[in-house]
Amino acid sequence: MQLRVTGGGPAEPFLGARDVFQTEHDLEQPVEVRVRENPDERTWAGHYDDHHVLNISQQAATSAMARELALHEFAHMHRHEHDHPSHVLSMDEVLFLALTGRSVERRVLTHCYQIANHVKDIYADDITLSVGPTDKLVAFLESELAAALADQPAAGPSVGQRLTAGADPSMTAVNAAFALALLERHDAVPDDHRIYDLAHAAAEDAPRDRRRGVPRAVRRTRRRPRRERLRRGLVDTIRTYVDAQETTTGPAAD
């Protein structure tokens, strides 16, 4: 696995991630790591005909999670090289099939893309967790969920106190469901782990119908799915989510 780091960032986390990744897997195409100065640059992988690119902020590249973030993106690259259905399906096609005849808010459409991306992450992290320890990922997911729950405004005179202030309650609940599904998929947490309490708090903010079916759908996700089965499962999951939005809030405008 050829690796080149550009942009003035540290090479050590990426070299370390490469060494861990290569204990069980490899990449055929070279990887260029581009370290960006912008602290808001998200970590993501780009796939091209003859190479991959890992884009990451300097802040993330120097964080305690740098190696694990790199491992996660290497796993996405591996799934892409091996034409895994989760990584070669057209998500635009999935959303077109799921949303034909439906009118949804832009916010809900963003949620649908996030759900589709979560499925990609589930399959990437099947690889990530096969080569690395789970402790740091568990701590990271717990911290991210706790941060979404931290800012609690005072309740109004007739409005209950929201537990997930500053974040969309429905998406926070869905994110929590996917995080738990991933950890349970790999037996990474005991039944009394604190993340269950955090996920419950997140779920309390989202109307019950909005989150129904998402955790079940994720837990049923097969390790080696056929493309058509995965497409159908994603379409059904997104339809369920959108229909629940309409059930709880009424049909939305475009």
C-alpha cells in the first residue's frame, strides 16, 4: 500500500494506520493524504481511476483519533476497490426510488443522505473493527452523542425540555441508533454501558414514529449483501423514515 502525505501534516498517524490496516487487508491503488488547514474540513475519501485521496483537516490529523479516522477511510477505499454494493450503489438512484411521489423538506432529504452514508460506514467499520481495538471508537461515539445532548435550554411554560438542543432531534436519534447497531454488531459494549442511556435520551426527543424501524433495519444488515437486496433494504428504510416524518408533522412542502 503506497501512501503519500501532503499539506504539511504529520505522517505518523497515517503510517501507523497503514501498518495496522495491512495486518489483514491491502489497497491496490496508492493513497494521497491531503492535510487541510481549514479546521472545518471534514474527513472524507475520494476515489479515482488510479488512486485514492484522503482529505482531512490539520486539526483532525493531529488529534488523538487521527489513526482511527485514517483506518476508517482506508476501509472505505477497500470496499470501493472490491465493488462492495454499499459503496458502488448510486445513492441518488436509491433516493429517487424511495422518494418518488413524495414531497419532503430539504432537512429531511439531508437526513436521507445521512442514513445512506451510515450504511456505508457500517460496512467500512466491519473492516475497521476487524483490525483495530474497539475502545477508542466506543469512547468517540459516546463523546459525540454526549456532546449532542449537552446543551439543554430551559423549558418554556408549556413546552417540555428538549434533551438534544442544538442538534436536530430526529437525526440525533437516528445517529444514536446507527452507533448502537454498529457496536452491538461487533459485541463492543456491555448491556449496561452509558451509551445506552445517552441513546435513550436522544430517542426521547424524537417522536416515536420517526425512529421506528431504523435500528431494526441496521441490525438486519448482512455482512455480504447482494446489490439488489441492499438497494431494496435502503429504499424501504428511507421510505419508512420519510413516511414517519409525514405522520408526525404532516406532508411537507418542497
